[in-house]
Amino acid sequence: MVDILHRVGIKAPVAQVYAALTTAERIADWWTTDTRGNGDDVGGTLRFRFGAGGFDMKVLELDPGTRVLWEVIDGPGEWIGTHVSWNLEQVGDYTIVLFGHQGWKEPVEFMHHCSTKWALFLMSLKSLIETGTGTPDPRDVKIDNWN
Amino acid sequence: MVDILHRVGIKAPVAQVYAALTTAERIADWWTTDTRGNGDDVGGTLRFRFGAGGFDMKVLELDPGTRVLWEVIDGPGEWIGTHVSWNLEQVGDYTIVLFGHQGWKEPVEFMHHCSTKWALFLMSLKSLIETGTGTPDPRDVKIDNWN
């Protein structure tokens, strides 16, 4: 198994970060503008679309202000069955986000790519909360050579 | 063992990317402005400084236009003995960079942080080569809550 791991400090109360991870409308402001579904109930499904493709995720855990866990239930084969985890902690003026996208079977090139893209979307989340403006898809930077 | 993996496409000939990884002057334009040493000889040492701290790396492999491998020989304990690898491939107009920082003993918070920072420095490398301007330390974005 291979894991993507990231850490970012966001200068804001943890409740603001938690809200940005648990409502489709708010996720749409930092990850992909085409986000629908229910992120605020365990068992709910979130649907993320990027152009033609995308991912569906089931909400497995919600611990307000502390942790969010999603499982990928539809999308590219490499993603299905992987888990996306968000562990949050307030440290002084910062909310520390420990992010994981865990359970990749192999370190394929697409996994390398997603690792870099997650970092950029975490910066989009940080920017959204600290400045009011994120860079969700399709306004994000293209870093691949794929169509 | 835990690995940091990233992928980025840079719209430029591979020779330009290889040059940006093998001379201290050029690395200083995208990673940290305080970079010294010899990156163009196997066995050479590169010294990277960020404020008070930093890393020393030994050049283990150089395969022009294809691969660069460094070993961390001094710096924070978690980094010592880890390897930083750069695999390059020209695909059409792009140089594809597969980056690895491999051999971390544990997925500590500092490793999560470095994963995110490497993505941002790869974007600095991409920007340097595509636009002429990178964002090396200390001009990079602070993403942590550490002094």
C-alpha cells in the first residue's frame, strides 16, 4: 500500500476548516466547482466531477472539528477503495490539517500526479479560508501532459 | 519505509530541467537561494540552507537528461539516509518529472509537511523554467505554524 500524506497550517478557527470539508457548496470553492451531494452525514455520498471524469465518495466518519473520513466508491480504478482522511487540530491561531489519501495499491504515475495535485488543492483550501478565494478546478493550474 | 512521490509536467526540453537540478546556481532559483556546492559530479556535495537549518546531500547518480539521485548526509535526523530522486522523460513538448523523497522511517508530521512543500517547490521549478521566475525560499509560501 502507498499513501499520499500532506500537512498544512491554516490561520483560522478549526470550525471554518471543518465546514469547508463537510458541505458540497463549500468544497466546490476549493476542490472542484462541480461538487454535489451530502457531506454532513455519515453514510452520505459526495460526487466530485472534473471535466468528464470524477469520483464518488462515501462519508465514513465525521467528528466535528477533529476528523473527516471518506471512502472512494466510484471513479478511476486506482482510486476505488482508497480512503481520504482529514485530521484537524487547533494549535494557537492555526488549524493544522493532516491529510491522507491512503491505500493506493501501487505507486503508479497517476498516484504521483494526485499527490502533487492534492498539495495544490490544500493550498486552495488554505487560500479560500484565509483570503476568501480558492482555486478549484477548472481554475487550478494544469500540471500534467494528459488530455 | 514511507515515500513522498510527485509528478509534474514542465513544458520545456529535458536538458533545461536537468540543468536546473545539477548546478547550485540554478537550484538556488527554485528551491532555496542559499544553495552551494557541486551538483554536477557523482560524489559531489550540495549544501541547502533554509534560515538556520538545512540539508547536505551527496550526488549518487547522474544520468544526463534521465535521472538524478541524491542522498541526504546531514540535516534533521528524519532526513539523514533518505534519498531524493528525479526521473526525467521527454514526452512531446513536456518534460515529465517523477520525483521521490524516499526512505522515511515513519510518517511523522514533518514528513507530511515536507510532502506538501516538495509539491510547491516542484511548482517553483516548473514556473522557473516556463516563465523565468521561481519562488525559492525565502520567497516561498509559509504553510506551517513552526518558528
